[in-house]
Amino acid sequence: MSATTGELLETHLGVRPASSIEAGLRLLVSTGLQVLGADEGSLLVLDDATDSLLFVMQFGNEKSNTNLIGERLSLRDGLTGLAAVTREVKIGSPIYRDLRQTERADGSAPEAVIAAPMVVDDRLIGVITGVNFTTGFRFDSELGRMFGGIAVIAALLIDQEQRLAALSDAVSMRGAGQSEIANRLASLRRQWPEAMADVMAIMRLIGNLALPGS
């Protein structure tokens, strides 16, 4: 059974399924695709373990009836891989390796593709792409700059979620550590009450060493 978008986002980005961050990403990318005039689009995330990009979201793929969720794209493949490697927006004509799009029911094939990297502090998070099926259509540099900005905002949303999750984990670990210390002190107090004065003196000494001048 293939993984769902929510499962992939949680596994590879730490974004909780059905969270406000997932909803925000969907709204952000879909709005960007509408402004672009793109017929379809995708959000791919970097998988460091396999040196590849993983499709985790799709937009507007009803007519071509393609399901790329969970598929991988090598960083060496096409404009999408090039956008990831160079950390720059890439615009051009799609090839099969880029989006693996099939023809639509009406026989139309992808005509133009745009790929924008999601980057925070030179750390690549993934790539968002857009594709248009209209004959002769091309994405221009102005649209490229706009889509690049959308990708940056998406990256910042993900980075913020990851930082908040890391902070929450640190607080939880600190709380667990404090609980363990309290439990051990309670056990000492029950078994060797006469030793508590020395134990507290040692703890004060450790605190002074960790926080000079306190």
C-alpha cells in the first residue's frame, strides 16, 4: 500500500497530517499555480538517504489522471533535479523524467514546466513545480521570480514547524529529566534521610559550576 501525502509529510518533513501547516502548504502552492496559469503542479521533498526528490503533493492532475505521490525523482534528472541542485528557479520544456506526465484524455501533452527550490539558509527542503499543457505556452522570468518567492515561503513554513517541534521535544526531554531527578531524590529521602543534607550541598555545587555567579 502506497503512503499518503500526510504520512510522507510527517516522515520526511515532520509536518503533522491534517495540520494547519499541511493546509497552509496546499493553499500556498495551489494559489501560486493559479497565478502562474499552471494546469498542474507538485510538491517534492528531498530525501537525503536516497539522494532523490519524493513527490508528496499533487495539484490539478484530474485530467491527466496521474498519481505520482510516493514516486521518486533523481537529483540528476531534468529541470526539477537541476533546480534542486543549483538552488535556482528553472524554466523550460518538460521531458518525461521531469514530471512523468502522461498525455491527457484529449491527447495534449505538457508544454512548459517551472521548478522552484524550497531553501532555508542554503538547506534544500524540496522543490515545487508547475506545468502547462497549452500549445506554445511559456513561463516567463517574472512568473519565475513570483514562483520562487512562493517556494521560499513554503520552505519557511516547514522550517518553522520543524523548529517548533524540536523545541517541544527539548522541553519534553527536560521535563522528563527533571521528573527522574525528583523521583530519585524522593527515593533517597525515604531510604537515607540523613544523607539529604550532603546531596543538596552537592546539587548546589553543581548548579554553581554550571551557572557561575548564581
